[in-house]
Amino acid sequence: MSTTFGQMRTNIGTRIGDTSTSFATTIGTYINQRYKEFLRRVIYQGINPDFTMTATSASTVVCAGTYTLPADFGKELYVWNKETATDIPYLSYDKLEQEYESNLQQSGTVDYYTIFTTVNSTCATAEASAPRVTKIRFLKAPTTDTYFTIPYVMRPASLTTSADEFVVDGETAIEYGATSDAWTSKRQFAKAQYFEGLYEKAIQNFLWDKDNQPNQIQMMSPVALDRNEGI
């Protein structure tokens, strides 16, 4: 059984010598910060493989080319047009604006997509209270209702209740990191540095264990480059 969010807060508070309710809240913040940092550093990918969406015909919806993605959306794996059975290529938002400015309001076959983060709620008043939303924009806006499959890497949610558990077996590293932050807040910098070192070591141990699979051989896959391309 893994360590829960509540147990880790208690462990750290006891180690620091401050088990007050107010400091437990602060420790919870440190735990979540280290938790999300840990997931990024070990390249954890919790994937939602089944997300689909419908881009409504531009003839019936004003903002047919722009849609809000789920709150836990992290990074897309690909965007698949189910109507034409084709993979839609990605285009960065700035390139979309610079090179296709005159076509942004056009409708037709979807050629590209871009993903961006904004607080703009022009196209959906329900977003007005949200501090930040992630959207997908199609170029061009579809002329008929079009269905897309968009599997994506989920953004990890913050731990909130005492019974919440971590999605990976990285509690040791996370607890060391949050303990370092707690000691820093108490201005005990030598102790904070010590636990920071334990945090880094625990991450290395986790990565070693992750890659040390008895049924897999970790190898490089070299690719020959064409010297005529000047690379």
C-alpha cells in the first residue's frame, strides 16, 4: 500500500517538529509541487486514449474552428480526422497567425490544428470564470460536422484529500523533496540541502529501476544522415 497524501504530510510535519494545522497546509503545497516536478522529470505519461470531439459545421456555429479541451489535457499524441481517416498535422500558433492570417475565418477541409492556452472566453461564456483554458483551433473551420480522435497525456491533478494516493511509486523522492522545502521555510538551509540531495538520489534510483527491465534491452537506434543535406 502506497503512502497517502495525509500520511506524507504527517511524516514531514513530525520530522520538522511542526505538526500544526496551518503548517500541514503549507506542507501539502510543497508535496504537490514536488509531485508534479517528479512526474515531469521521470517522463510519466498517464494517457487518455479515448477522447473524441466533434467540430461543428461553420454554417451553424460562429466559433466552429476553436474548442476548449478537457481540464486535465496535457499534450496531444496526435489528432485524427475520423471522417477522412487522415492524421491532421500540427502548426504552431504563431506560425498559424503569421502565415495564414487571411485564411483564419475561412471554412473548408481541415488542413492544420494548433493548441494554445488562453483566458479568452469569447467563444464560450462558460469559460468566463476559468483562470486558464487550453484550446484547439482548426484551420480551416469544418464546413460539416467533423469528428476527431485526440488521445492525450493527462496533466496530473493536485492531491487534496488525506486519502489521495500518488500515481507512481515515487513517494520516497517526493517526501524528501517536500521535506527540503519545509526545512527551507524554517530557514534551516543545511538540513534543506541534505534532503535535496536525498531527493535527487531517489529520482536516480527510480529511473534506474524503471529502465532496468529484464525482458527489454535498452539500445540506441542510430540513424544515418545524408551528408548532401549539409547536416
